[in-house]
Amino acid sequence: MIYYLEEKDKFIWFHHTWKHEKLTNVYDKISLFSSTKMNIDFAQKHNLSLDPNYAVAPHHTGIYPINPLVYDIWHRIINFNVTSTENYPYHYMSPSNRRGFIYKGLFVLPRQSCSLYTTTRNYTNYPNGSHRLEQHLMGGKLFRIILTNPISIFMSHNVNYGHDRLGNYVFSKLIYLISKWTRIKFSSDLSTSELARKYFYDYYPDEKMPIFTNPCHDEMLMNLWNGNRSMCRIFPQFLIVGPQKTGTTALYSMLSQHPDLHPSKKNFITYEELQFFSNDTIYLNGINWYLDQFDSDNIVSEWSMNFEKSATYFDSILAMKRIKALLPNIRLIMILTEPGARAYSRYQHEIARTNQTINFDDLLQLNHNHSSNQFHLKERCLQPGHYAEYLRQWLNYFPSKQIYIIDGDAFRYDPRTILNDIQIRFLQLKNPINSSKLVKFNRKKGFFCPISNKNHFQCLGNSKGRRYEKMSSYSREYLNNYYLLHNQKLIQFLRNNNYSLPLWLTFFNRTQLIKRCFSLSNIYHAAEGRMGYPNERYEPTTISALDKENKTLPLITGLYEDGFMIAEQDRIVGAIFSFPRQIICWNVYSPDQITPESLALLEVILPRPEIFILGIGSRTNKIPPETIQFIRSLKIGFEILPTTQACETFNFLLSDNRLVYAGFFPQNDLTDQNYGLRKAIAHSQLYEKDEEYIRKDLLKDTYEVMIKAHRERKLLSSYSPLDRRQSSIKQDDDTNVQSLTGTSNVEKRLSVKKRDQQETDNQS
């Protein structure tokens, strides 16, 4: 020590702890302050040159992983401004990938290793030979560190300056080579405080906020963490990430009823949500704070899972990065509802919370020139509904197998199937519980509620699921137009990533969705697979699954330029796909989108149809040639017609008890939206068994004709949907149909079986 004091003019003393103790598990502020102060007092006593701002932690501890107490004492009490670490974000990162951050006012710069180790080395016994050290200097590791980092901080120990003095040799030669071989100019006249400000404000302003990585995934960080190995089990296994106002709280409550699933603790600020990854202030509390929000006593077996719900994560790019860094293997659950209804619900929530008085119609008309607060409210309501945009971002960080997407409307009307699927297929619980024991329909509330072990309802508070004043027609039209392109992008995204489509994408309104949801839910699960988990999408689907619990023929009773009326009950916008007892939405937006991919369901449906009817819109529309080749390859009968005539043909064959499937694209050149189907409906009514059904029909002018035919029905033979008849049926003289098979209004239609043998691709 006497030697160092004699040479004190040749070095600068830095702040440290006097006892060189590890700061990993320092919980006593007084002892840390005392040890640091003793080091300062020694320097001042012997008049050592001392950097007032820079401190170095012993054994690389306390800085990263972060021990908040170290930052609190060093910056707030002792007023240090700068330190450094070589372990952020991971200790094994290459030197060019090491980063800095600012935490509680303390600037943390990335520190590099000079490859001299903490022991006395001679040049001749350098590990792997002295030539290895020369390689580091002459274009190797140390040379590249200088090239790729505008600010470089190296750390070497005093033992590197004994014997052969490798410390002096390495840095002298490195600076010489850099100066001779490059145009880099070195500067050493900046203080450490100025150096830190230059790093974070001039070079890397995006690095100010730390990104916490998981010490459980890095043995070195595990040894430096002020936690222990047992704490690794406390990290959550899945997250419910939103978006807001889609039913995430209900899902959170329902899953919490499972004895193996344990939610985070509630707090007085964000209630059941932690918002750890999306809120900067909360995030800076650190990893240990995050783990404290879960009850460690709940993890009693390897099958127990902690989880949390924060709907603010969905549309936060920063939250995605932070979740990936800390929980790279986490499973994510998202709920998608119709974005217009979600935006209106968010508006109602914000109005109730902030006591603002702006009308929703007026809010939608705001632009950037209006009040910043009110325009910001509009953005908060609308932007989370850009589903495809945010889902693409999530897939930049997580594979699709870790993401489960729920159709929010289907979940609202009956969550039981979805809850079972989450337990068994997504979370793969060892002890799944039938969802009927977790939730039950509450007639008073009008929706499903969690139930306790004693079968008591545990519904959410009055603020959840409440009914709002009906949205105005202006707002509804505005939102339909606003989200049209976003929804089209969502359809493309879901298909490209092998997810099924939610029911709400093409339904006309939510009232009709409620009517059809229960009858279509079996299609949603059987024909499209799960929406949430992108695998096994093309499993064989039986027609019995599609026909279950629906005895009404889905006749096309109205044709509009933008959609169809089904059985005088449901108005559906957009293209549709029809089965003998069901109608589902068909997401094609132009005839040229009627591709083999859009007809893929025909490959897996069982049994195969007798005939497939394709309505292509107006007579002048064309479809891709490969589509015709695809249909022909299925070896089923088919006709390609203008939609009006295709609907007539479908109604006729369906009422005749034929096994017929159809796809219809809206026809945009209609002159009368009802007349074109009147005769088809009349034909279909000839085969109805119930005379009362005919009496209720609106076509009173054909009543007598139909009654007569109905009474003479004994002359008509009945057929099973699975029969393949060979008899020919004369087409009505008033129809004027030119089909793909070449039949005209004066020709007889060939039977389905013969039509299979005489297919041709001549399209009118």
C-alpha cells in the first residue's frame, strides 16, 4: 500500500466499498453507506486523485441484476452519477452488443473486458499462447471493441501491472495500432459524468430505460442476483394481455377459479392488473417487486401456475419487448371483439372515469387541430382496434404457438368450450376441470359468471357488463368505414398464420350475431378449428357436426348488393358459404379472391356434397381458372352462376332434400332486391311438409298454386339427402339460366351423377 501512495500521482482512485464485499444481498443501508464512506475517507486522507462521480461495484454485483438499495445509497445519498457493468443485458453478449441504462438517476455505462484476467500473467504464459493475445490486438477482439463502440470503458486489475506489466503493454499497443490503421481519434479530456451524458443523450438515447432480463436463464446473472433459485418458480406461466374492454377481466376471474391457476395479487392503484410491462414507473420497481406481486405459497406443485392480466399490454410495443426479455417462453392470451363495439365500450369507460361530457359522435369528428386531451381520448378508443397491426408486432417477438386468440363475442355468449380448450390444449394442465364447474349462466346478469366451490355466483361488479345507450347510426357507419381496412388486414393475418376467423368479422350487426351465435358456434369449433391455437385447422369435419341442433332450412330469402337475408330472419353483409342446415360467413371481398384456398373447406367436409353451387355476383364477373380446376379435382358436381340464379338453384335443391353446398358473392347490379328470388321461394315451398309454413309466407299471390301442389305431394317421391338421383328435372320456363354445364332455359338439367361425368369449364 505504501508503494501505491508513493505513486499516487500516476493513477485516479475510484469509489468502491472498503471491504470489497458483494452487494448481491446487501439489505442494510447503514453498512453499505459506511463501507463506501470509508473508501472516500481513505482517499481524502491521503490526497488521492478521486473522480467524484464514478463508482465501481465489487465482484460485478448490485448493478445488474439491479439491487435498488445500491442505487438509492450511491446516487441519492452519496451523489454518485456514473457506474458501469459488463453483464447487461446478458453477461454472455458480445462486446458490441453490451448496453447501458439509467436507473434512479445513476448512469450505467457498458464495460468491456480486456482479456487479461484477475491474476498476474507473464507474456510467455498467456492462456493458449502469446500469439492469442497478439491476435486480440491486431484486428481481433480488442481491436473490434474500439471500432464498434464510440465510448469504451475497460476494467483491469492491479495484478495486470506487475511483472511483465501486460496492462501497459496491451493498451499502449492497442492505441498505437488503432491510430496507425484507422482514422479514429482518441479523446480522454471528458469527465465520467460528461462521458455518460454523451453516451445517453448524443449516441444512444433509446437505451435510457433498462430492459430487465431473466436471471434464471443465465447462470452468471443468477449468481449476481439478490434472489435465489427457488424464486424462479414464481414467474408467471401465462399472461392475459388484452386489449382493453374485450372481456379480459371476466376471463381472469373464470380462470382464477381453477385450483392450479393463481392470479397476481390485487393492489389499490391498478386493481387486478399489474401493468408492470406497460407502465414505466411501475416497471422501474424491478424484478423483485414484480415477483412480490405473486403469492409464492401457491406454487405447491410443478403443475401450479401463476398468471397475471394487464389489458394495457396488447397495444404497447414497449411491453412486447419487455415481456420477451424477461419471459421469453411465456404463453399469451388475447381476446378480439368487434372493434367498433370495443371502441364504444372504451369511450363509455373513459367518460365514467374522467367525467368528460363529449358526445361519442362529436368525439369521432375530432382531428389533430382540436383539444389535445379530447383527441387523445379518441385515439385511446380507436387505436387498440387495429388488431392486425399489433398482432404482427407480437409475432415479431413470440411464435404463434405461444399465442392464443379468443373470439370475444363467442366467449361472451358461451365461454365454456373456450375455457376447456385453454386448459387442455393451450396450458396443458395436468388436472383440467370441466368449465361447467367453473362458470354458470346468471339469468339476472344475462351472462356467464364464475362460481365458487359452493356453487355461488361470483359475478363481476356493476361496472362490468353494464348496458350502454345504443350507438348512433352515424357512429356505427363511421366505425364500419374506419375499421374496414383494418379488418381486411386482420382476416389476411389470421389466415396466413393458420388461425380461424372470429364470427364478428362479417356479421351485419351484433343483434343478429346473438341470434346466430349459438347455431353457428358448432361450426366455429368444428369447421374452422380453434381460433386461438394455430394447429390442426384442417381436420375432417362431418356434416352431422354442422347440422347439430338446427332444423331450419337456411333458404336465401333476400338478396342485396352487399349481402343476403337468410330465412327472413338474419341479414348478413358480405359473401356467405352455405350448408344444408347452416350459413357461415365467407371472407372474400371480390370474385378474384374466390381461390382454391378460399374453398379449402370442401376438401375436408364429410360427406361430399352432391353438387356445389357457386354464385359469382354479376354475370360479367370472372373467377381465376385455377379455382375451376380445383373444384373439378374434388370430383363433385358443380355449377357457376350469377348469384341471383345461384340462389334460386340452391333454394330449389335444398328444399328438394339434396345434399348441396354453396358459396355466394353479393351481386352489385340488382334492379329489384326481392323479385329475383320470389319464384325460387315458391318452388321451395312446394316441398315443405308443413302447410302452416306456407300460410305464414309473404308470397300470398302464389298461395293457391302451392296449396294445390302440396295436396298432390303423394305424387312426388321423397329422397334422402345422401341419395344420388339420376332422374332429370325440368327447369321452369320462366328462368333464364346459362350455367357452366351449358344448360339453357329450354334444356333439361342433367342429374347430378351425369353432370359429374360431363363437367366442362365453359363459363358464360
